[in-house]
Amino acid sequence: MKKLLFFAAAITVMASCTSDSIVGEGNEPKSIGEPNAIAFRSTFKGTTRADHYGADAAALLNNKFIVGGFKGATGTSTVFDGTGAITTNGVPATGMVFDNYQVNWATNTAGTTQSNTSDWEYVGLPFLAPSTLVNSDGVVQSIKFWDYAADQYDFIAYSTGTATVKTSGDPATGEVVVKAIDAANAGKTAGAYTLRGAAADLEKCYIADMVTAYKTGASMTPKQPQFQDEIQFQFRALASKVRVALYETVPGYSVKDVKFYVDGTTVLSSTDATKKVANATLFTTGDTDKDNFYTAGQYTVYFPTIGASNISNSDYNKAHVIFTADTKGTTKDFSTLNYTAKQYKEKTTGDIWLGRSSATASFAGDVANNYYQIAMPNEEGTVLELRIDYTLESVDGSGEEIKVYGATAFVPAIYAAWKSNYAYTYIFKISDNTNGWTNKADAAQNTTDPKGLYPITFDAVVMETQDYTQSTITTVATPSITTYQKGHVYGDNEYDATKGDIFVQVMTNSTLATDLNTNGKLYEVAATNAKDKDGIVSEAEIMDALNIVELDGTTPRNGWTLTAATTTYPTAIPGADGNNITVTANTAAEFTPTAGKTYAYVYTISTGTQKPVGIANTLTTKPADWSTTLYFTDETCTTAAPATFAAGVYYKKTYLDNQNAYGVKIIRVKA
């Protein structure tokens, strides 16, 4: 009599090898060696490159997880029908193998049974009815075998960690209500299973991508798990992590006393301590479920890209989540900012100052948690808004202050689509291009005083798939300009040409601009006789260079040369998770950076009228462009200079002021 071949399934990072010579028909392989039982092992994929194995992983899962396993036929695509069985192209599968089995960790028990190869055991445990997760009839879980009449097995797993499981009713504190794993809708938005509870309890839960083993997996490209291989689940946290930081680059000033608005309606003159707070705060202004920060509700886990025809797809078998909110809010509190000490001759002392570069940005929150706050995933994304008051103090020791009110920035929704186990960093940059008011007298915020210094704009949004992190650097402006390069990481003050193209999007208040093909333009920036001792251009200087020009209408007068550079207008942006993000035509600009170059992306807000302006000088040598049409001898530029130049005489040269309004973003590429 032939022996039965046991089926080994393990949860691990690396698959063990099995013999490719074992080929079978039905339940009876043609040749067999030692029985190979289904045995489970777990790893946990963290938001950093450090994975957790063995007892470490087991502790995160609270020493248990639930698995559902199904077998069926393989075709061009695998779908799930309404009966709870896998089907392929309408052909019914043979059904459930692991019906919500619980798998438990027991230290130093590996090898004591055929079903336990790495301290995880499921055989002999009480069988928990999927509808109640209660063992009411004394039935125990049994060992499972590979069925060679099937073409594939699909496995789904999750863990509620330290949260207590319920199967009905409303969850109390410390509880998560679960819906058992069911194949019927695993590939659809109805979901394979659900987890419901408060954010503090849902963050204890872990999900895994579906794992599919094929009878001929070794012959597939890329190679897939196959019968008798260990089945590898890689758990990851259901929750996301988010952190916020600010830094400033205002020449001549340092920034202190930042206050955060909790909504978009609070007026500049408000002194309500509940509306303007010390803790770093982001808020949303939409009116749908996705336009909120979730505090309690139900997550539905599903797998939209499954089947053999999708093996080469980067989203193959990936778990996705949909959230239905029970409670929600429009604000997210990230705790207090970690300020730094003064660096120059600021008169005020103490650790009250913002950092002065993206690498030294002032993060909000607890350094012990690397400043991250737990957040519930929101794969749809929503526009995030930052609104702040702050104080500028001169660095010359005079103590001169300028108070700025209502400076605002917007993070586009595509960069706020939070995924499970991803860590997101939003860094906001305050420059001399800020959009706040320096006069808060008009409570309705329709003051005739102009906004400025100048607008706050976005600098960069970055997601790094390798360690599941996303970093954003945001300059606060109107409009808000976001630049993004796949692979750019927090800590890099500059972009890296070797990492590929840079993408630009513009937010006019909370609306994504759709006219970058007509109102957006990219320039290479070079210094001719720049006054800056370090040769670093600011957003305000670019605005100046665009507006105040020689009478030819194109040559800047402030020492910065702007040379038009090429941009294209893609309909997809490469996401950090390997999937493209679809965007509407002309809402994004794309360019290929060159190492060592500085660029300025300019978005035209409005076009003003040209008028001549004069710059007065007492000249000792005749300028190269001397003419009676450019130079005058009086303040009003009405008396033309003589044709013959006279050294030491007061002259005034005229320029053109275009009086245009721009949004500007400086983009530096390291050499």
C-alpha cells in the first residue's frame, strides 16, 4: 500500500527545498520519501528593513494566527464564486481545506510531530466553528495532505494579536469583531474577512498576502510556491504609521512659536486655544468617509489581483483593505514639536526654534517611537491640510519680530493614500515664499493687505517600498507645489539624478491644478553675479528674476539666469509599491534631472501689466548697454541721459516689471 504524502505549509521568509521528482495523480504520488506534513512558521514584515522571525514574530502575533486554505483548478485567472469555493473560468473547485484553522506557537516543540517543523502546531487543537470561533462539539483540527488532483491551493491568514476576538455584536475596549475567512468574495470588495474595532485595537491586528501554491510552480516565471514547498506567509501590521515635521529656510530670520489650526474655518484673529494649538496638527475638509481620520470601524480585507495570469503583476495576491467608519474625525494630533536651540544671534534663548534643513527638521512626537503616530489605513486617500501661525525673529540680535498668520499647505490625496504597514513622513518647509498674512486685524481674512512674505510650497513626497516608508517635504505656499521622485528618502536634502524622473503637481488651495501644460514651466537656474555668498537661490529670488528684467523683457536683473527646460505631462506616476498611480492629463509634469543642476518649477497664478521701474546708481565707468533710452538723470526717468557718458554722475536705469504672480518651487539635484 502506498503511503500518503503529507503537505507542508510554513510561514517564513525563505522557502525550503523539496524534491521535484515527486509527481502524483489524485491522492497517490508516484514516488515518495519521508512524509512531509503541513507545518506553519511565521515572520513579520515591519515598516523598516528588519523582519521578525521565530519567537520574536510569534510574540507580535500573540502566539497564534488563523488560516483558511482552499484547493482548485488553475486557469488564466482564479476567481471566487458565491458558494465559498474557488473557481477558474467558471469551473468549480474542490473546496475548503483549512476551515479557519487556528495555528499556535509552542516553544521548542519543532519536530515532535509531523505537522510541526518550526514550533507552530495546528493538529489536535479544538476546531473553532467559523461562525462563532467556539468549539462546542469536541471536534479537533486534523492533519492535511497535498491532493494532486488539484492544480493549486490558496491560503489566507490573519492574526488579531493581543486583541480579544468576538464574532458578533459591538466590540468593547480590547476586542475585535471578526468575520471568518470565506473564499466567496476574497477577490472582490466584499472581502475574504473583516476586522472591526477601535483604532487602538485594530492596530494590534496583522494581515498577510494570499499565498498560492501550484502543482507546477517551479516552471512558472517568476517561480511560485508548489506542492510540498513550505507555504510562506509574511504578516504585516494592519495599521499605518505617520509622522510630521517642519523646517524653515527664511533668510535673515529664525522661526519660533508655531501654532496649528485644527480646521479651515478659524479666522486669523482667533485667540481660541482650542482652535490654534501647540501640538502639530493636520486636518481634512472633505465630506465623505475617506475625508477623515478613522478612529473606529470595520476593515474588509480582499485580494483584487489573483490568478496565474497575474503572477508577473506587482500587485499579485496582495492584500488590500477597505474601511467603513463607525467613528471618525477631521483632525490628527501629532503631539508637540521637538524644537532646537538658536544657531545665530537670535535675541530669544531656549530650545524654541525650528530646524533649518530637511535633514534637521523638527519632528512632532516621541523620539522613542521615531516620532511616528499609529494611523488607520485609507487606500483612497484625502487632501491633508496644514495651517499655521508662527513668529519670525531676526538673526542679527536685534530681536525684531514678524508674526505670520494663516500660512497654509495642502498634501495631494495620492500622497495621503495610507496603506497597511507603511510609514509616512510629511515634512513641511517654511521659506521666504510663504502665503501667510503679517496682519491679522481682519477677522474675515479678506484684508486688503497682501499675503506674504511669499507662499509656502511642497518640496517632495517620497515613498520607499523596500522599507515601507514614505517621506514628504512640504513648503507652505499658494499654490502648493509638490515634487516627487520614486526612491528619494528622508534625510536627502537634494534629489538624486540616478533615481530617475521627478514629477510635479500643483495644488491651488485644495484643488489640483489641471493646466500645467499651459501655466507651468521648468527652468534651469544658474548664478551670474548672485549676491548670495553660498550661491543658493531662494523662491523669492526666482520670482524677482521672472518679474524684474532688462528692457528686452527676458534678461533677469538680479544675477540669476533662467533657462527653459523640458517637461512632459504623464498620465501615470510610478508608485513606490511598484504600481503606477493614474493621474488626469496635465495635472502632473515630469522631467529628467541632471546631476548638479538647480531647477525652478514655476506656476503662473496671474499675469499683470508691465511697467518700467528704475534702479539708481552713481556710475564711474560707462556700462556696456549705455543708451539714452535705458538711462536717465532724474528720479522719474523722464530726462534722458546724454549720449556722452560722464563718470561719477547720478544715473537711473529703467527695467521692466512684469507684475506677474507666480508659485515657485526650487529643486536641487546633487552632483
